[in-house]
Amino acid sequence: MADNDLRAWYLRYVNALDAHEIDRMDEFIADEVLLNGERGTRDDVMADMRSIVDAVPDFHWEVQELLFDRDRIAARVRNTGTPTKEWLGVAPTGASFEIIEYAIYKVANGKFVHMTNLHDSAEVRRQLTT
């Protein structure tokens, strides 16, 4: 994919994710994927996504920066939300969070084959308990 096509494709992915259209992830994620260095499946990724939006129904992903290098994407994404169920070991208190997530992807045949997502879980817990 050319950079412009890859950019449009990635933004469609984030829009689907932000709309919590988890069932659409077969458009974006390969059947088998390396997720944060561990072998897994698209179903594993989708289960993780579902658990996030189940606990944080207003979870929002806002892309702030994107970089492309052939078949690789790097993104800086602002994450916000207010948990309504226990999440990351913290019971809901009505508190919201705002953190930055860094994501690195590799795309093959039009789908993610490697997905790495980094964020400061301790900072999320701090915001939810302060």
C-alpha cells in the first residue's frame, strides 16, 4: 500500500475502533497476529478490545501523530474515558483518565500482522484513584 492509502486505511481502522465496531476488525487484523510480542489471533485482539469498551463504554481514541515507513505504522494516540466497571484493577469511581498510547504496527496483505501498544497503566490507575 502507498503511504496515502495506508494512512486512509489506518484512519478507517481507528474510526471503527473509536465507534466500538469491534466486529469490523476482520477488515484490519490478520487471522494470526503478533500482539505485544506474543503470538495470538484476531479473536484474541477483539476480545481484548471488547473488554476495554465493556469496562469503559466511552473509551475514545484520538490520533495525534502518524508515521509511515513502507509496511510499518507508528502512532501517538490520546486515550480518554470513564470506567463504569472495574478496569486495570480499579473499581469505578466516576473518575476519568487521559493518557497517551504509542502504537507500532506492521501491515502485510492489507492487515495488521504485528501490533504493539504501549501506555502507562500506572498513570491510568493513579488518575482513577486520585
